[in-house]
Amino acid sequence: MKLLAIVGYSGSGKTTLIERLLPWLRARGLTVSVIKASHHDIDPDPPGKDSWRFRQAGAQEVMLATPRRWVLTHELCGAALPGPLQLAARLAACDLVLAEGFRTADCAKLEVWRSGLARPCLYPTDPRILAVASDVPLAGIRRYDVDDIEAIGEFVLEFVRHHA
């Protein structure tokens, strides 16, 4: 399993890029999973439902299974959020894991950067960023137009085939 973090500031287009890449990669035979890092606390269980009640009663993990999907909820119980490599190890086998976010993680990254955000690029200070998808030319790094899904997809395929 290869892991590539898609990093950038909020509003840069990380989610949109992943959403557009997924069908392109699947059409080329890759199985792809996604890990989404969020700074917001979410609760996938509606309060009062059985799985919510099990968590409230102290279960570390609760799996909810339906005829269409299953969801595993794991309570951190005060522990730090694991990094993308540790989280990916919990996923079913696949060709590629795209991890949205995880800007500071120690893994290979593709940065998404837009000039209108008025935030600095991350790549000059992070050697783990292999390329940038942006809306303007950049110096000193492999760069793809943020809307060129074909070129970005080819970069990702190359990453899957050749990255250790």
C-alpha cells in the first residue's frame, strides 16, 4: 500500500482534487482509500442510537454494520491522533491511500496551493512535498496545473509504481 498525503491550507481545493482523482485512478485499475483529517470534532452516531449508547457506556470501538456498508468508530480516550501511516495500517489492502490533510506528517505529499489564498507555499520548507498542484507557475518544484487531472493522475500513478 502506498500513501500520499494531499496537503494545503483550507480552501485550497484538496477535497475537490481528491474527488476528481478518484474516478480517474479507479478507471486505471487502482483501488484507492481515503483518510480525511479534520480539526472539527464529529460524531457519526446520532445521540440515543444503540451504537452511540455503546460508546457512551465505555466501548473503545463500535462497529455498525448495515446491508450497504459498515462503519468503525474508535474512541481515542485522550490519546493523540495517530498519523496517516498508522491510520492506513487499519484499512483493508489497497493500491493507494490518499490522506487529506496531515500537513506535518512524515510521509510523501502533494501540495495544493492557490495564489488567491494569500498564504505561503509549504514546499520550500518541507522536503517531503514531491510536487505542487497550483493555479500559477512555481519555481524549484515539479508543478501541475490544479485543473489538469490527467497530468496529476499520471504523477500519482508514477508515485504508486515507483515510490518506496
